[in-house]
Amino acid sequence: MAEAVEKVNLLGMTLPKMIEWFEAMGEKKFRAVQVMKWIHAHGVDDFEQMTDVSKKLREKLQRVAEIRPPEVIWQKDSADGTRKWVMRMDGGSAIETVFIPEDDRGTLCVSSQIGCALDCSFCSTGKQGFSRDLTTAEIIGQVWLAAKSFDKPGQPRERRVTNVVMMGMGEPLMNYRPVVDAMHLMLEDNAYGISKRRVTLSTSGVVPEIERLGDEIDVSLALSLHAPNDELRNKLVPLNRKYPLEQVLSTCREYLRKCGDSKKRVLTIEYTLMNQVNDELAHAEQMANLLREIPCKINLIPFNPFPNSGYERPSNNRIHRFRDRLTELGYNVTIRKTRGDDIDAACGQLAGQVQDRTRRQERFIKLVEAGGTAAERDFSKR
Ligand code: SAH
Ligand code: SF4
């Protein structure tokens, strides 16, 4: 009796891997390029539609391979145009992906892990613990699904996803290989062809992996700073106890240096503002000193509350006061607008349940499938 062979999911293959795979089947290299274009540039998941591939090869591909994105179990548009998807991964857990339209671009916020092990004190993903890493197919699958959701039948592909930020659930550098492979696909001309400046990896500061990253790929880097001294950062970002500020910042500076045309390269500093925790003027001044040697822009994120977080968002007055001080001290500072609040899609609220197959997970998925409100879903988390 013939054994059922597990099909290879081509969605998660980088171009070099796909070429190797086609060549191992005795096929020419250009076949891999053709198939890659169909999958990522045209959003096709059915080999039958690959009209410039011979019928014989299409049949062969059908037998041994598949193009399988994660399953979307819930999708909603916010009043401000933000679109959020909840996707079910193999094993039953859910992750979230958010699309944020702006005047001249569309940014997709992509998840890299189910949960996160780093346990930053103000992050709801961290509070849920770590479940597992996503595969390359599951990471790039979020881009594939988002891009496809804007396609109109019979019309040329709309290129709505112009930017990707690895700022969803998880710490991308704790899932290094799959994340870097997925980013190679984002940059690949035969796939999404997004420019390297428009793909941003955000990290809480995993020093050895930032070093490795700079040797392998050139994307924009964002550092989640959140505190201007080790004492406070140790409390907010526990990873700081392993890789203290000085080490993290010098590694980021080295990353910029490695990535060529360094005059134009800047590090994005993310700083979540929490009322009376890290939002005093003295913190702004200390941050200005700390960052003096680093080409950077600062992005302030007013804290997004979640149940039992123990933190509060500062008043607009305090937020502006903090921003103005940094501006006076010569920094380029922006305040991240809260987007998709009504669909629970803001930074740090991405809280797809993480415990596999638990009753809570099932309740969450049921509520989501029934179109449950954010408040109901919050209730299911307790
Ligand atoms: N793990 C990565 C990327 C994901 S989080 C990192 O930590 O950089 C994306 C950004 O949102 C990070 O800067 C993170 O610190 C911030 N964030 C997390 N929880 C938040 C919250 N409740 N309110 C505002 N920002 C938050
Ligand atoms: Fe993980 Fe980032 Fe959340 Fe910290 S802020 S717990 S690193 S996802």
C-alpha cells in the first residue's frame, strides 16, 4: 500500500531553497522563479492556475506540494480603515495581524511567535507566556493573506502592503531563522519586492542575534527602549538584565554601520510611555544623553491598556511635554497614533490566546467566530 506523503508547503520557501528543491526534482531553475511569482506576486494557491507551467509539472506539484496559508478565522475593519485578522495556526492557537493604512503607505504588522517568553511587564503578549515559534510559512502567510485580501477579481494586483513591521506578537529575534527567511521573501523581487527600508524588525534587544542579523540581511531596525537607564529597564524589559543598555546600543550602532550607506540609516527607538513610570522630564533628558552618539528617530507609544496591567496611559499633557523636551534636545520625535482601538488592534493589545487547546482558547475562538466584541473576548481571557 502506498504511504501518504506529507506535502511540502511551498509558501515558506525562500528563492534559493525553492531553486534547490526544483533542481532536486530534476527541474530547471527558472521553474522555481515562475512558481515563486505565482505564489507571492500573484497570490495564487492553486497549481492549476499557473498557466505558464507545463501540465505535467503542475500535476507533479499537486502530488508532492501545497501552498497552504494559515486559516483566517476572523477579520474586521476598524472605523479608521485598520484591518485586523485573527489566524488559526496548526495546533489550534491564534495569532493576530494588523493592516494600518496611511496617506501614502500601507503598513502590515506581522507576528513572529505565539506568545512571547520575554515577559516585559507592560505587554499583554508577554503576560500570556510563550507557546511556540511560527514557521516561515506562517510568518510570510500573514503577508500573503493580507495582500490577497485587497485583490479584486480580474484586476491587477493592488499593492496595498507597502511596509511591513515585525511588531505583532512575539520577539522576532528569538525565532531567528524563520523570521529572517520570511523577511528575505518580503524583499525578494519575484515575491513582494518591498524595499529594505520598508521592512522593519523590532526587538527588545537580543544582542547576539542583532549581530547575526547585520551579517545576513539589511532591513530597518527598531529597538524597544522604554527606559533610559538600566535600573528601570531591568524592571520593564527583563531581558535587559542579560544584555544591558550599553551593550544593546553599541550592537545597534554596529548594525547600522554594517548596513552600508550609514549616513542615511537611522535606528528607530520605540518608547512606550507609562504614567509616572518612565514619562518624567528627567527620563527624556537622560534618554537624550544616552542616544547622543546614535543616529536615530524616536517613536513614543502611549501605553495601550489591557485588563490588570497595573499601568496607565499618561495624559496628553504629559505625553506632549515629554515629546517637546526631546525635540528641544534635538531629536526627531513622533507620537504613534493609536489605530484600530475599536477592534483591539493597538500595540500591545495583540493577545490572541496562547495556551494550545485549552478551554480558554476554545472559548476565544468561538467568541471570535461569533463576532464577539473586544469586551467579551477580554472576559474570556480572565
Ligand atoms: N517583541 C518585539 C516586537 C513586538 S512589540 C519588541 O518588543 O520590540 C511592538 C512594540 O509594542 C514594542 O516596542 C513593545 O514594547 C510595544 N508594546 C508592548 N506592549 C505595549 C502596550 N501595552 N502599549 C504600548 N506599546 C506596547
Ligand atoms: Fe515580547 Fe516584545 Fe512583548 Fe517584550 S514587548 S514581551 S519582547 S512581544
